[in-house]
Amino acid sequence: MVGTNSSDSNACVAASVAIRAALQVAAERGERVFVVGGVVRDAFMGRAVLDHDLDVVVEGAGIAFAHQLAKALGCSLRVHEPFLTAKLIAPFGAALVDSGVQLDEVDIATAREEVYERPGALPTVRQASIDKDLWRRDFSSNAIALPLECLEGLASKGLAPSELANRAVDPCGGVTDITNKNLRILHPKSFVDDPTRLFRAVRYIVRLSFHFDMQTLAGFLEAVKSGVLSTLSPRRVWNEVLVALDEESPSEVLQEFLQRGLFSHLAIISSGDPAWVFEALQRLEILKAKLGQEIFAEAAKVLLIAGLLRDGREDIARAVHEGNRIIQRAGSVLESDRNPGALRTIPDVAASYCIHCTEELRTLLQGCLSGSAQ
């Protein structure tokens, strides 16, 4: 999703237009459609809605629904048949431009249930009711569905937030847990079935100021202790790190990852001497407003790989499959206090300054930022 209130590109579709079209398709097909997950959780927390990707769950034939909606919105479609999901992709029809938040994609999923054949494996899915779909999810606070028309009502202020609880599908007690700021898994083996939920749980704890209930904390600790993280490939662990870079305070999230043992099987950050990495990340976070999210995230990625090289863990740097080019850039960043002229991009200059803090690098970064603003 393009999180913007601008409609300067006909490639996108206004969220309001996409919602109305989806409701029309649902009426024609006689199927129920819902929104589930973060947008619903944030609605109950009084946060802004429609600042998320638009994820529509269809109680019925989701892929057929997606084909019909793609035709209505004049866009391309990417189908993931094994997971019963599809993605509508820009460019959308030029006549669909409207004010408000603009989307460059819309996700459609069939209401489904999942079976995990082994820890860390991707699930086998089959069509199911919305209630069963909610029970397969990670945490109770993410297992609440709202009929899509409720999202339209919230956006237009035709539906008061106080009316949400009466309209929600909430078989797992998620509304109560949100009220109590409680993060609760739905199944004892939830973290074993999908170890990436360990990372997600920590991100929610930090971002939302939630706390674990006793069952969830016990499941978390047991999953880490059992070695279930070893079932994840290095790339999947690294992807969780990259997702954390989009959080408001990535350094805090990564510190929690480390302290809670989530790097125990792949030391993206070493517990031996992590202080310099977090100090450099915190300096980078101070610069985020000037750098912008894209440059910030790239600089943080280079910084972390430089940390791996600094600690003699090039094997891990290569295992995450970012490629030789970024490893070379990270090497230049490590040596930039002696040779700043080897730096070639703004993210590398930013990472270098936050690691070395020399006056020469500060001046170079200021020049780069001034030049990019012109």
C-alpha cells in the first residue's frame, strides 16, 4: 500500500473506491467479505484506519472473487493457488482516482484453515469459515474480523467506534485482550508451528506496549529453549530483522530480539559486544526524519552487515543472501573512517557516520543530504 493522501498517480486506486468495488462484487456473488488483522486491531485501539494494506478475506471462493474484482478495478492479478490468496496490482483503471489514501495493491484471501506438517514448515491450507480462519491466526488481538462495510463506515465516519464490538466476529476474545493490552496466542504450539511468530510477538510488545499473558510467555520461552528457531532458514530470520527496521524504534525491537534469545541460532547481532551496534542504530534513528524511511532502512541494513563483518561473521553475512555487492559496501563502511572517499551512496555515508562519528563523515553526510534536498 502507498500510505499517502495524494492522488497524483493514476496507477493507484483510492481505498474508498476499492472497498466499494469489493462490496459490489461480494453482493453479486453472494459472499461475505471481511477485514482482519492489524487494521481491525488498530480500529479498536482508536488508531487511524486505512493506513494499512487493504487485506480482504472472502468467506467463499477468494480467488474467483479476486478475478472479478480485478476486472472491476482494471488491474493485474497475481494468484497464489496453494495458499488460496491473490494480489491485485497497479496500475489500476484511470477512472478510479479519488481523494484519500491511495493503494498500489489489494490482497484477497480465502477464509481458510491451516495444517503444519512440521515446525517451521509452510502450512497446507483449505477453505473454511471465517471463524475457523480466525482460530488459525497468531494472536487473539489479530483474530478479529469486521465486515468490510464497517471499514467503509469508519472511514466515512458513518459508523461510530463504539459500535464496532457489536459488529465484530470475535470468537477468540481479541477485543477484551486489546482492552487489557494482552498479547495471547491461540494454541499452545503456536510458536512451534510458526517460529516467525516469536519475532512478531516481540514487535507487538514493543510497538503496542502490550504484555504477554502467562500461557503465551510460557510458550515463548519453551519454543526458544527447544531450539525451534533452528528450523528457520537464515534468510527467514534476516527477513524478520528487515521487517523490524520499519518499526518506530528498530533498535529497541532488535535489542528485545537479542535479549529474548531470538538470535540464539543465527547471531545477526552477537550477545558478546552488542553495544556499538545499538548505539550506531540509535544515532541512525535520530536521522530518520532527514533520511526518509527507505534510505534509513537501507543504511540500517548495511550497518548490521558491517557489524557481522566487524565481528568476523562473514559466513552469516553471506548466509542471509543479500549478495556480494552489499558485503563490499559494508566493508567500505567499516573502513570509511580512514577512506571516506570510497563511499558511493547516501545510505552508506549515513551508516558510516553513525558507526565512526568523525567530523569528516558528518560533513560528508550533511553535503549528501543537502544535495538530495535540492
